[in-house]
Amino acid sequence: MPQTQSEKAGDVTPAALRPHPAERKRKSAPALRAFFNIADTWGLDAKARLGLLGWPSKSTLYNWKTATDVTLPYDVLVRLSLVLGIYKALHILYPDDAFADRWMKLPNRNVMFGGRSPIDHAVRGGTIGLYDVRRLLDARRGGWN
């Protein structure tokens, strides 16, 4: 079966297709697996995981962790994309993997964080907080890639 435009390696899904159920279903399980691996690496507790995902119920969080066939809401996929981008940016900026993985939980003097950790800012700020962290890291590394 030939690949669709969005399935070809390296291609970006066209914006008009991103909210469609079939596209969300295709991306949901891999995005969740990546998220839970990152959350484990960052040492996030259940509250932080729930906050990054938009405050679903604890039972939903558990179901998502064990699901193999799930279609996430579009806003959750956006949040997961931001988390993955933050993770990637940290590992580009900081070649010391241990430091890159600790960075989200470290107190930060940047005016945006006011001494709090980036993870606290992201959880409290919702999608906007995640965008803030992502933009900061992308600016530090020289732009979006």
C-alpha cells in the first residue's frame, strides 16, 4: 500500500489534516509512549504528568499509559508535541544527558520562571506554559528546527 503524504519519513502532516480522527489515531499511541518515557526520564510525579496532559482524570491517565488503540483529543496531541520538542531542544542545547534530563525540574532564575522550575511553569501555565518553555529553548539554540 502506498504511503500517504503524512506517512512519508520526514514529512510534516499538513495543518488541515492534523485534527482529523484518523490522523490523531495514527499519532496517539506513539506520542503517548514517547511522553511516558520522557516523564519517567524527567522523574515526573502523577500531578506533573496530569498537568502536562491537560488535567485528564487519573483513570484516563492510567488508561492512556496502558492503551495500544487510542485516539487522543487534538489539544493533547499539541501538548505532547510541545513536550517532545522541549526534550529534543534540551538534548541539543546540553550535551550532558543527565543535566538535560534534570533541567525541567531545576529552579530557574529566568524572569519567566521567577525562581520556579520550568516544569512548574509548564504545569501551571497549561499549553501556553509549554509554548513558553519551548520558545525559550528554541531561541537559545537558534531557532525552530
